[in-house]
Amino acid sequence: MKYKNLIIETNDKICIVKINRPKALNALNVETTVEIYHCFKELENDDNIDVIIITGEGKSFVAGADISYMKNLNAVEAKEFGLSGINAFNAIENSKKIVIAALNGFALGGGCELAMACDIRIASTKAKIGQPEVTLGITPGFGGTQRFPRLVGVAKAKELIYTGKIIDAQEAERIGLVNKVVEPEFLMEEVLGMANKILENAKFAVRYSKEAIDKGLQVDKTTGMYIESSLFGLCFSTYDQKEGMLSFLEKRKATFKSK
Ligand code: HXC
């Protein structure tokens, strides 16, 4: 499928999805949220891809939802727009692929919400991150009130959402919002390095780990443990579990089939 506001690059198990509206600092209009949704649905069925990297073209990751687009929406249209982003970001979060956000610049409002739907966030020292919606007279609307407290804790999420304060990459790392901060010129190298490290491991073990963590967070701990034990058991139906354990005992490097 051809996308107007996304650039897609595929390279041996890794797909890079670049949000491409640099004149508006990659702000998300409904056309773009719908494209993100379709792109992730398409990638979900692509067996050649195991890791997806999301980044932004130019100096911004995503500077939020498109304020010019949102300005005159009525309540029903605004709700629909919010849902278009929620659906797109849920498609990312629920993807069986591992998704890494490469935060190359502004990740504000909907941009921060997009990053939080990913499994891992790596930021350049130039990244600026926050949920400034209250300064525009609105609440976060692409999942921020739900994902932010789950990621950094209720107290910090409330502080940053109520104040609309924008933080730098180092502060974001300190509060656990991003995994790592690197100099801008090393951002893609770092992210690709992490993607390749993940790809070295048994594919279904990684996938089931994601499923256990994400599904487990939606339910009580006892049910979460049940999900974990079921997925742990399922690993024993794979070639890679046999190969992984045999290679350890034979003191050699594993050659996983599902790579
Ligand atoms: C529409 C945007 C935009 C946005 C930037 N632009 N952010 N357009 N929506 N979110 C446009 C500017 O209007 C400008 O267009 C061009 O991009 C460059 O932006 P500048 O402001 O000139 O750049 P700079 O001085 O570097 O400032 C960068 C910035 C600032 C700090 C990121 O642009 C900014 O504060 N943007 C808004 C950030 C924000 O509030 N995001 C949250 C949105 S609400 P022109 O045509 O003048 O060149 C949200 C809700 C999500 O995300 C949920 C919805 C349901």
C-alpha cells in the first residue's frame, strides 16, 4: 500500500516507518493516524518483518496532533479523531512485532502518546517530550492519560499532564519514559543495534514475552501469572526451545530457526 504521510523502508527483518509531514513538524492529522493504522495492520501480516522502528522526518518526531486540523472540529468529530489515534496506537501496542520509537526531536502530545504505544523508546539528546494539551484547552486524547501513568507512575504523569511541562531527553530517561539517550548522529545506529540484538534471539520467545507483559498488565497478577505460564509452556512446542537449551548444554552458540 502507498502512503502519503509515511515513508516505509524495509531491510532484512526490520521495517522503518517514518512520519513524513516535516513542514508541520510531523503533526498528526486524521489522514496520518489512519495511515499508521493501516500500515501496522499490513506489517502484522508480513512474515519478513520482526522489528518495526518508528521515527520522524526532519527535526521532529511528532509535534502532536495537528492543531490546524483539530481547531474547528465539533465534539463528535473530535471524538472520532481521538479514536482514530487510539486505534492506530492500539495496533502498535497490540502488534506481535517488536516496535521501537526513535525519538529524533519533538515528541509532544500525540507524539509522546505514539512513543508510549511502542515497546521501547530511544531518544536523541535533541528530543523534547511532554503532554502540553492542557495549554490548548484539551486533555490528552490518543491514550496519554492511560499510558503515561502506567509507564512512569501516577504522580509523575499527573505532574507532567497538569503542568503541560516539556522535558528534555535526560529527564525523560531519569523518570523511565525513555530507555536510553544518545547523540543525534548515533540515534539510528543505536536503535538498529538494539533491533539486531533482539533479532538474534528466539523469535517466538521474544513475541510471547511481549504478549505476557502487555496482556498481564491488563489483568490481575494471578491471571497474569496464568498467561505467563501458558506462553512459557507454548515455547516448548518450538524448535528454538530445543535448539536453545541443547546449544547451551553443548557449549555452542544457538542457531535459531525462526530468525
Ligand atoms: C499543527 C504544527 C504543530 C502541531 C508545529 N506545527 N506543531 N502544526 N499542529 N501540533 C507547525 C507550526 O505551526 C509551523 O507551521 C511549523 O510546524 C513549525 O513550527 P514552529 O512552531 O515554527 O517551530 P518551533 O519554533 O521550532 O517550535 C516547535 C514546537 C512548536 C515547540 C514543537 O511548534 C509547538 O509548540 N507546537 C505545538 C506542540 C503541541 O502543543 N502539541 C500538542 C498538540 S495537541 P508554519 O506554517 O507556521 O511554518 C495533541 C492532542 C493529541 O497532540 C490528542 C488528539 C485527539
